[in-house]
Amino acid sequence: MKKNRIYKNIYKLLLLVKGNGIRATSAFVLCHISGDKTPKKMMFLGRCLYLRPKTPDLNVAFECFETEFDCLRGLTNTAFNSLIIDAGGYIGTAAIALTELFPQSIVVTIEPSNENFDCLQRNIAEHKRIRGIHGALVATKNSAGIQLIDRKAGEWGFIVETRKAGESAPGSVPSSGDAVTISDILKITGFRDIFVLKMDIEGGERELLIMHQNWLPKVYALFIELHDDLHPDISDVYSEACAKRVNSSTSGEKFLSIRS
């Protein structure tokens, strides 16, 4: 396992060298070593991206553009002029991969972290069919906004909690994003249903799955990551919500559920 990880890291460095040259790649590595998280404009796997050293950005970009969405490649029968939602947008690489896979679709990507969203906006700026929303996907809007709880898992590991006016939890991370529901997105975009809903929202999926009657019938393909480290019962909640759908597991904690 450790040896495979070392080989993969070397491969990613070689890809950076191929796209940017030795000098620019060396500068990026030195920034990583020094702890610099300032976004750097880099060519990676043929795409121009803003990546932050000393963050998971490079690893996330690699996974998004290599194999993460391979299980969706056969879903082309209803992809024309359809809606894709990317909940947990991070820095926008998933949204870019999805719009490359389904170029006729509209992609709405949602990210609650201020710093992540700033990087996301830079990365999707040239992609006219991607729309970024600064916020977090929630089951219902019954709060004044959202707050992020840092669970020390890096820039991609924030837990979203709704809050009441004037309320702030210990250890919360600043976010000016809004609580957003599926209904909000459908109203904004004018669509009545969703072709693909990619959901990786660090435990927030549990509440949404519990209230699945409100939105799941509108989703053709649900591509979701379950976080059983945060909710030990999440597999049971998912199984109950998707009982009447065609379900399969992909890599790691990711699952694909197709409307039958």
C-alpha cells in the first residue's frame, strides 16, 4: 500500500513536469514543503488549473480526471440538455470532469468553504456550462445559514452544520455560504429533474437520505460517498432510501444508485 502510494506520487510529479517544466514544478514542490497554500496556476493532465500546494488539491484533481467517474460513462441516454449537481464541489475539478463527460449538460457545483470556493471559481471560469454556488446542500432550510466544523481532515474534510442567527459552534470555520436545497437548485435552473447528483458532503448525506422522498425520485443517477466514520448507520439509511433503485458500489466508500 505504501509503495503504491509512493509510485502514484511520483507519477503525479511527472505529470506536473510534463505540463509545466522542471522549474515550475520545483517551485510548486518547494511551496508544498514550506506550507504555502497560495493557488498556483498549473497545467495538469492537459487542463489549466489553480492548485494549492500543501493541500489535497493535486490528489483530488488526479482522482477526478483519472478514474473516479468511470462508472458514469454509460449513462448517455438522457444526458442531452440535462442537469447535473455536484454537491461538495471542493475546487471544481469534479464539475469539470462531469462537464467533459456530459458536455450537453448544465453542471451546478456547490461548495461551502470560502477558500475552496475561491479556488473553484477560478477553475470553472472558462467553463460556460458550469455554475458555482457558494453554500451547502441541506435537506431543509430551517436556519439562518451554515457553519463549517473542521474535523482536521484537510481542506476537503469540513462538516457542515446549519445554525440559527447569532449562533456559532466552537471550532467552526468561517463560511459566508448559504444553505441550499434540491428545490432551490431546480427553481434556479428551471429543470424539473436531475440527471446526475454527485454527493460528497462529509456526513451531510444522512439527513438528506432520511428525507429522500422529497428529492430522490427526481434523480436518475445518484453517485454518493457514505461516511460511516461520522454516522455508523449510514449504510442502512442509504439502503432503505434506495431500496427500489438499482444499486452498486464503486471504489472505497462510493456508491451508484440508478432510478429503475
